[in-house]
Amino acid sequence: MNEFKHFINGAYVGSASGKTFENRCPVDNSLIGLVHEAGLDEVDQAVRAAKAALKGPWGQLSQAQRIELLNSVAERINQRFDEFLEAECRDTGKPYSIASHIDIPRGAANFKAFSETLANHPTEAFRLDAPDHLGAINLGHRTPKGVIAVISPWNLPLLLMTWKVGPALACGNTVVVKPSEETPATTTLLGEVMNECGVPPGVFNVVHGFGPNSAGEFLTTHPLIDAITFTGETRTGEAIMKAAAVGLRNISLECGGKNPGIVFADCDLEKAVEGTMRSAFVNCGQVCLGTERVYVERPVYDAFLKRMKEQVAKLKLGRPEDTAANFGPLVSLEHRNKVKYYYDLAVEEGATVEIGGGIPDMGEALNGGAWIEPTIWTGLADDARVIREEIFGPCCHIRPFDTEEEVIQLANDTEYGLAAAIWTENSSRAIRVAEQIEAGLVWVNSWFLRDLRTAFGGAKQSGIGREGGVHGLEFYTELKNICIKL
């Protein structure tokens, strides 16, 4: 049985209280191991270790030396690829076929991508005229923000954690990571890689636990934390924002979404179906950018719905190691209860269940796991809770529309604004509609196609701030102006 300890100042340590909690595999609910729950003492040790490291060897490294170290971290993750893959799939239940192409490669690549962005980004300089005709020069100079608290989610544990840790370290900060209590494995394993690559103690720290009255709250309220970056549900983001207000700490929040997909009659129907299948059902629907509301122009509505149902019926549920499987369980039984609640609610609200809607029979060995059927609904009113609330499961509602103006209004009729996908072969329409969608990220004829140099973040209740590429510099550094009189 595995034991997941905290990683503090370059060493694995248990909790002084002896408190642990179970980490269970969502495939069959088997026990993976025990996770140490951090108390105030462990969080304080981690934050103080991170603070001290800013003034230690890490703080003395040149930018080129930091980049070299982080590149070696990326390479070492890839060298230990199979270990990270097994740990990630055991925690999440997702198929190897998905995690081996997305989670682990992207998790490693985040260290290189952001290091290269930083190395090639110039600072600003301005020549200022003055009454003495000699003038002055203003130079921009970036310094690390300090100690960054990283609160990472369970749906893409390694990828979304390194998405934050990569740029934070590239900019010279130190971090204390609180991974989701559901998925502690790959974040814990990364501590070994940091030591193997020679990253100084205290630069990368990990504390395990929950939110309120546990590691999450203790970390976000610690007075030595300089900034907090979080990915997760909006309600938790609001609590973190309140904590960050004490001491005026910077925050970056990527929160919930109820993302629309818009399918116009002039689309390539095959591409639209394939893309929407991915956006609604990949990772068992547990993707913040996923599509839960699908609007289809009436002339192609019947054909689109028919093809979607045919493709959902072909999804293969199975263990992570099953090479034929492309659909795993939800992350936990608790989360399945939440998703199943919405499945039942949809029926109560008058939905037609086109396919799915229940819990599959996976056989005696797997029935204890967090399995649920991929589901499509039609017929719900626009004010139904299933249409308005984020479910975060493998489901979508498909509704016809008649005009461009109508579908823009429908797409924007939500408190969220994270992402959208538009399917059309008319480039003028694509740009016109995309510009009117109230979201931080809009795809046209694609989904989850990410250039790490571009801005990422949400509008409305989907978040605050932008990360990615040079945009992350605004969060992970302090920009100082140096004015030199000539």
C-alpha cells in the first residue's frame, strides 16, 4: 500500500498529528494508499521553506540556469513516463490511451514551454524628454512575485499543476502546491524528480489535505504567501478570493464553466460531430472547457443528433490498461453521486433521454467503481437547472436554433464564460460570432487545440486573470520601473 507524504524543503515528511485519509481508485474503489493530511504546522513549514529558498541558491541562479534546471525536470518526467502514467491513471481511472497522449506529455512540456517564453520575452524601455534636454531612460525590470500557493484540481492532475508550477518557477518564484485530495500521486512523485534534477530544497513543496479547516485554508490564509493560483469550482474560488483579500495578495482563478457548442448548418458535419464528441465526453466529461450545452441550426439538427447518439453508443468503457477502452469512470463515488443527481434531475425537469442516463453494469469486479453512462438529453427548457448549472460529467443537452442572433443570446445566457466551440465553414460568420461570445476562449472548428503562448482564462464567474505565455508574466512577476536621469 502506498503512503503519500508531504514534500517539504526537499524531503518527504508525515503529519505530526498522524492524521491520514484514504486514496481510492475510481475504477473499482480499491484502496491505493493513505495520504497524510497537513495541519497548520506542516503548511507553515512548507511556506517558510519556500520563503527561505528565495534568498538561497535558487535566488542566486541566472535565468539561463533556471531554464536549464526546468528543462531537465521536463526530460526526467519523460524518462519516468511509465511511472507517472500509472500513478495518474490509478488516481483518476482514465484510459492509458488518453493520459499517455495528453496528461503526461503536456505535464512535462509545461516546464519547457514557459521557460522558452520567458527567455525570449523582452522588457520595456522608454526614452523620456525633459526640460534640460538631457532626458531620462525608463527601464522595465521583472522580479519574482515570491511564494506562490498553487491549488490544483483532480481532473488533469499533473498537467494543470505543472501549468502553474512551470511558469512560477521559470520566473524565479517558489511554490507550495496543494493537490486535490482525490489525486495526490503525480504531484507527490514530482518531488522525487525535483531532487533528482538538483532543484534546491524549498523551491517546490507539496502539502496534502482538504479545503476548509485543512491544508487548503491554512495555505491560502498564510501571511507569507504572496500570490494564489487556483483551478476548480467557482464556490471554492470565491472562498480563496476572500482569503486573498487579507494582505492584498494577487490571485489567478480558473473556475467553473457551462460551455456552449454552436453548430451551424454550413459546418462540416463529420468534423462537428467528432469535435463535440470529444468536448462533451473526453475524460468522462471532467474538463473545465468541455461542452454541456449544444445548439444546432435546425436544418442539420436531426442528422447531428442521430450521429451523436451513434457515436456515444460506440464508446468503450473499461479499465485504464484496456487498449480498446476510451472511456473511464468519474474520479470518485462522491462525484458520481453528484452527476447522477443531475441525471435524475434532467428527467424530473422534462428531458428526453436520447441515450444513457444511468449507471452501467460493469461486472462484479468493477461495479464498486465510479462508473456512469455517457448521456445526451433533448427537450429541456432554457431555464432548467440542468441547462444552467455545471455538472462536470459525460453529458450534454442538444437544442435546435434558427438564427445567428438567437444562438448568440442562448450561448451567452449563463453566469459562466470560460469557453465555446463554433462549427461553421463560413469564416466571416465564425469571426463575427466568436467576437460576440462572452468567454475567455473560443474555438472555431476545433476543441482543446491549445497554443501555450496564448492567453487562458475565463470571463464572468469562470475566473479572474489570464495565464499562458507572456500573460503569465503579469501574474508571476512584479514589474518594476527604473527611471535613470541622463
